[in-house]
Amino acid sequence: MTEPSQPAAPFVPGPGDSVVVYLEPDAGPSGSAGGTGSATGFGDAGGSASGSAGDSGVRLRVDDPRRPAILVTDQGLTRGDGVFETMTAVPTKGSGSGSEASFRVRKEDSHLARLATSAEALEIPLPPAADWRRAAAAGLEAFAAGNPSVNAVVKLVATRGPEGAPGGGHYVRGGAGVGSLTGTYWVLVSPVSEGLTAARERGLKVLLLDRGVDSGLAERAPWLLMGTKSLSYAVNMAALRYAASQGADDVIFTSSDGQLLEGPTSTVLMARRVPQPDGSTGIELVTPLRSSGILPGTSQGTIFAAAQAAGWQLGYGPLEPSDLVDADGVWLVSSVRLVAPVTHLDGAKISQDPELTELLNGFLAEDREPGEHGPWNHDSGPIGRVVG
Ligand code: PLP
């Protein structure tokens, strides 16, 4: 084990390896962690400190994710009690190799805004956005040493932290540790999986699966945390395994009152070409109602902003399965998978429109600010319903 007095050698990943950056609240008496030391409890186990602490007192530690780090009492593990975000980063043009390579994180503002919204819903204290940006940059810099021109997945995770820590255990508003950084926080940078491109090009066979809740429940029952990106994704993953067991690639959840909701890891989009009074053809792009308890997608938001600029008509549901059957194209979109066309719904072929798929991919690639379509807007937006 490295002596605490000797600085650890910086972690250099090999090609295809991932990098983790822990955000560790300052252990000092005036530190914001309340003197708990390393956020993971493994603070002197290795890794390399990267730069000095930010204004919030959060230090970064870059390490090999294969090293043990999370305490077995961490409530992110024991209860799925935490939040996360999955962003992507692309090598910038002309980036060199090693430490000269650089990356651009896509839609970082939207992801950080959504992380803050999720953490607020779970009442998990979060380091400021500036610390997450620093951590992502440090992770990408280390990642670049082994993977100079590889697209990266950048996952941000915040858990409630170990049981029994201030603010941990049975946390209620107003309890000990409120406002201090008592959680466990890290950023994991990994290569994008090659398999995703093939699935995107092939198109997706999708099953409609009942989520068992009505579309008004999210507003009536905020404690269910619907529409937040919490770590409790076991049901979403089970739905994907169920789909695979039926020969399908993916899932669109429906509500008990028959509305379309979302995929387990994606947002649903559908489009129709509509004749206009002047003889031209317009395009309507519609996504399910956000207020029905779905996660507001950052990909959907930026695509909508670009489509709006291109003069498309936009709409936020409510949508039903029959709307997908009548559409000219249906897609599942997400930050990692991008725009994937749906070819089959419950075993039946549906219309595809490769030209629209290309246009949507182009819109996503613009990385526009989402404006009113950002994840901070949980309403349907001012645009209203255009289908129906
Ligand atoms: N809906 C759910 C449930 C998700 O988990 C995700 C992403 O993982 C999305 C939608 C798509 O969100 P984004 O476009 O921000 O990646």
C-alpha cells in the first residue's frame, strides 16, 4: 500500500480501460464533509489527487475503477438510494494523443441540471456543478492517455452515502448533516460500446410493456420519485431482459390508463408528415407528456430545439399505442444510443422513414441549448398537443 506521505503515481489507463474520479469533500475541521474524510472511506488506498480542492472544498482523486472503493454500507448499494447521469464526450478535432488529447462533453449543462433536480427530489446533498465539471474533465484527461480518439461515456453518480453517517441512515429533512456533503460521489469515464452502433443501424424490435401505474400518479405521489434518474433501475433492466426473452430489443412502457411513457433507458419520439394548406408537407414531432412521470430526456430536448428552429411542429403527448402505428417513424433516443429507429411494435412491422432518421441524427448532433425543452421544464411546454 502507498504510504500516505508519498504522492501516489497517477493512474494511466490502457486502451479500452475506464477511469474513475472520486469527488471527496474536504476532511478538514472546516470541511464540508463534517470531518468524515474520504467520501468512499478508501481515501488513502491509492489513486492520485488531481489539483487542489475547489471552492466547495471538494478534492478529486483519479483512480483505476477495478480497485475496491465503495463501502458495503453505502446506501447507493444497499437501497439503490442515489442518483446518476450518463453523458457522452467526443474527442475534439485535431486532438493529439496522451495528455494533449481533449474531449468535449455533450449537453453537459442539461445533464448537470437534471442531476441537481434528481438529487433535490431524493434530498441528497450534491457538490456544486463546477466540481462535477472538474471531475469529468480530470477523468477525460486521464482516459485520453489510453484512449486518445475514442468516444467516451461519462457517468456521474451520487449516493446517500454510508448508513450511520451524518445525513445517512434514516434521513429526514432537518436531520443531522443537512447541507453538508455526506454522500458518495464519483465520475466514471469508459469507452462507448461498439455494439450500440450495430443496434442503431439494424433498428429496434420493441415490446409495449405495462408499467402498472396511471399517468397521473407521478403528480399525486412525489415520493415514488417517478421521472427522476435514481439508481433504482432494477425494474428497467428486468423489462429489457423480459423483452430479450421474447426476441425483442427494447421496451416502451405504457401506463395503466393506456398512455405511452418511455423506454427503460430512452425517450420515445414519433413523427408524421402532414400536408399543409399551402400544398407543402410539414413535419410533426411528438414525444409523450413529461408530466406522466417520465424522465425528461436531454436528447429529446436538444432535438426539439433544433426541430423547432427548422420549422417543425412539436408536441408533447398524451400519446397512445395507436399513435405509433399511424406514425411515419418512431424512435428511441438517448445520450449514448443516439437516435435508434423502431422497426417493430409487439411483433408487427411499423413504418420507417430513413430520411427523418437522418434529420433527427443531424438535430441531435447540433447539441443546441434546449431552452424551453430542457430537463428543468417538467410541464408539457407551451406548445401543446398536435396529435389527435
Ligand atoms: N428515459 C430514461 C428512463 C432514461 O434512463 C434515459 C437515459 O438513460 C432517457 C429517457 C434518455 O435520456 P437522455 O436523452 O438524457 O440520455
